[in-house]
Amino acid sequence: MVFPAKFAFVLDNFIRRYLVNIKGVLKDASLKEGMNVLEIGCGPGFFTPYLAKAAGSGRLYAVDIQQEMINRLAKKIPLNSSNNVITMVGDASSLNIKDNEIDLIFAYYTFHEFADKEKSVKELYRILKKGGMLFIAEPRLEVSRVKMDYTIHLFLNAGLRLLCDKPKLFSWYIKMEKF
């Protein structure tokens, strides 16, 4: 089930900015200047300005399945003067991104919402460069350990290797690499 756009304020507000260690998440994701980043399920852009700034000369593809979320994000981007953000309405199972284009796939609390996980994994593998990183964070209250293990299994079978499987207080974090 996709998070309703009419409740986007829950995803991007001062309380969430207070509770989420944004710099820590970006560090855990191994984001570096110059990377081409895919933020899949960007919603109204809670992480987008931070990802865009950290990517610097790289490109940030901010993708969401809902046009309303992209509309909200588009209003926010000029405020952050990022000219490296490319917004797209799209589904993780079919992205308009070149093969081997992405250095980092960033999926924060979104993978559990993907309708076709197997097809999405193949598509994400296609666009990720060799040596590219995949960072997925999922909410522990919503996603069980069994479901996280299944997510890891899907990406291992696609050809990624697991670098980190780190449970946090409220989240599961995994980091994987295409080799």
C-alpha cells in the first residue's frame, strides 16, 4: 500500500527532522560528492535537499509513484537552489534511467510499498553501476525481520553482496554493493 499524498505533512515536518538523524543516515548510506543518486519513493522531499547537497556535482533522481508528491517536492526544490535534481513520476519496476547510471540507490521507508518487488529488484540492478551501493531503511514497526531477510535475499539473488545489516531502534538498515 502506498502512503497517501494527502498525508504528506507526516513525512516532512519539524518533528521528523528532530527525530531523524539526517546526517547519520546519509553517512550510513555512504553518499559522497559527485555521485549519481536515485532516491526512490522521495515523497514530498524530506531527504531530497540533503541528498542533492551531498551529491554536489552528481545528479539526484527523485522518483515517486504519485504525481502529488512530486508536485510538493517541486515547490520545495527552488528554495534549496539545487540544480542537480531531476524529478520523475515513476515506479521502481520501470525507470527511465540509463543502464549503469546510478552510484547510490537510496530507499528510505519505501521498499515495503513496492507492488512488484522482484521486478523492481531487477530494474534497480540494471541502473546501478558496478561498485554502486544500495541503501534501504525500513520501519521496524511495519516490516518484520522475516520481510527484511526476504528483501536481502532478493538483492543477493540479483547479484549484490551484503555489506551491512544493522538494526536501529526504529529501523532496519541494509547496505549492499553491486560487484
